[in-house]
Amino acid sequence: MVAMPEPAAPSREQKRPKPVMIGLSEDAILRALLRYHYLTSYQVCRLLYSPGSLTYVQTKLKRLTESQFLHRLFLPRQNQHGSAPSIYT
């Protein structure tokens, strides 16, 4: 009989994300994505918030993604510089 190796214990770097309480703002974002399927952070901001709230929206989207309520996909870059634009679904 061959002994199977023990699964490795999670390292400190693999921290579990904090649980997200689904409040009114998170619910609105999830409903918008349910309706439109794919949105950028800019589109979510424009749809639900004022133009100055982009950082707030990006933070909400990041927390929802870390808690696995959303998926973040990266679009192909049009040039070599800068980061690839991301969409949420």
C-alpha cells in the first residue's frame, strides 16, 4: 500500500477574506451585475453613484470579489503600458 502525502496546512499568506455583510450598497451592485452581466468599476460608479465615488466602488467590488460573490476578468490591453482593464461578472 502506498502512503498518500498529507495536505499542506494553509500558510499565513493564504488568509481567508473577511466575511462581507451584504448591505444596501452591495445588494445594489449585485443587482446591477445580475441585470447587465458584465460591468467595469467605472460603469458601476456611473450607474449607481456620483462620479467622485470611484474609489469607494472599487473597494466594494474588491471585497465582493475576495468573498467570491463576483469574478474579476481582465480584458486584453491595447498598448504595452499600464494595467489591463478589468470587468466584473
